Amino acid sequence: MRRPRRLVLSVAALGLALSATGCAYFSPVQTHDFYQAGDGTNANIEQNGDFYAGVRNAVVVMEEGSDPILSASVVNYSAADITVDLEGTYDGATLFSQSVQVPANSTVRIGPGEGQEAVAVSGLDDVLPGSILDLTVSAGGQSTTISLPTLETSLAHYAEPSTAG
């Protein structure tokens, strides 16, 4: 009787080990998809089913007593230099409109820091942090509109570089 009991326990242990390690087999790998990893939002422009251009982690940072700042990354997935147009609106009013030149297969950072391209945002006097703006991204004859959140500088990583700690 000892052999069948050992066999049953061995099979049960093997089944438990396989079921515990196999759960990740059926789960999708998150790194294969773009997702909202930060506080901002993402936009994609596609051509012929492939990524052509995009905006990553777009957010408007508002600090009392200073001008609002657009913070984002503009990405070019193509093999040629392109221009990406960004237009931010709120209740039908244009808050900013800027063209960004992005070299082939590279990224341009938008923000107030060194080595970043600044985008002037105005007309947010009556807009409170937490409001949602619209961001229209255009490139290569295609465009898409996404939600653009507004945040305040209570998080240290959104404070201006000269005041961040």
C-alpha cells in the first residue's frame, strides 16, 4: 500500500507544481502593448498598419504664479524626418498650437528642461488642475484627438527643474 500512496502524492505534487507555474502562460505580456504608465496620456498615428508617430505621457502641469507647461515625448517611428503638429483646446478655445520637428527613428522631449522643446500654453486662467483638455496630434496626413490631463506641481517630479529637489 505504500507504493500507490507515494504515487498518488507524487502525481498530486507534480500537478500542483505545474498549475502554479503555468498561470503566467495564459497571461498576456504587458510589455508588448503601450499603456498609460504615467499620469499623462498616449496618442498613436499609424500608416499602413504600422506606427508612424506618437505622443507619450502628455500632461499639462500647472503651478500657481507661473505659466502652464506641456510635458510629453513626441516619437517618430519612421525612417524619415517628420513634423508632428500638436494642438491643445479647452471648451473650443485653442490653448497652444505647435509643430515639432522629429528626426527619423527618434524622440523629442517637450517641457521646460534643458534639451527639451518648450510649448507655450496660455488661456488656462479659469481652468483648475484636474481638468481634462483635448490634444489633437497630426502627422503624415493623419490625426487623432486624445484627452490631456492637467496636474499641479504637488508631485516633486512635476516641479520645474530649477525648484525640484
